[in-house]
Amino acid sequence: SLIVDDNFYNRDLVRMALDTLGFSSEEAVNGRDALTKLESDVYDILLLDIEMPEVNGIEVLRELRKDNRHNHMKVVLMTAYRDLAKDVESDVDYVVYKPIDINNFVVFLMKLKFDQL
């Protein structure tokens, strides 16, 4: 999985939840970093923030859809901005609203891992 968020604490929280469930993960500090990683690697899950400097999550989604290698990847949008999420919710598989409740998030990831969503 690839965690994309410009906030260290959000990335760390998501990584800890993923680690708890046995997911392997990498981190990207912004959209530009994510695009670089997505050019060279394929991931099962993308956990993506919307509001980031340089390249935002919406731009990442736009570029992602141009590359068929990523068609199978589950995209989880993580945002505090409900209005922005509505604009792109048809382009993602799931939306998780911040602040992230770690207990609910772990349950969500467990269901995602076992295809029970």
C-alpha cells in the first residue's frame, strides 16, 4: 500500500494501522512524491489525502487513471474536506474522513483486507 499525506502524523497513524494488520506500506510526503512512486511501483491500496502542496490528491487521481497498471488498485481518499470529496468520490473506492478514528480505521482496513466491504 502507498500512504500519501503531507502530514507526518496522519501518515504515521495510517502506517501503524496497516502494520497492525500485516500490510506492507510505503509513504509519500506529497502528490509529486506519490506520482514518482506510482511510476515505478504498483500497489494494492492507495491511501490518498486531497489537500497537499505541489500536487494535490485530485491531480494524483487524474494522472493515476491514465495508467492501466493501477486499475486493480483500491483507492481510499482521506480528507477533512467533505465538499472536495464529493467532487471526486466517483473516482475513488472509499472515502475516510479526518480526523481518523484509529479503532474504526483498523476495522475498515480489516474489512478491506478480507474483501468484506
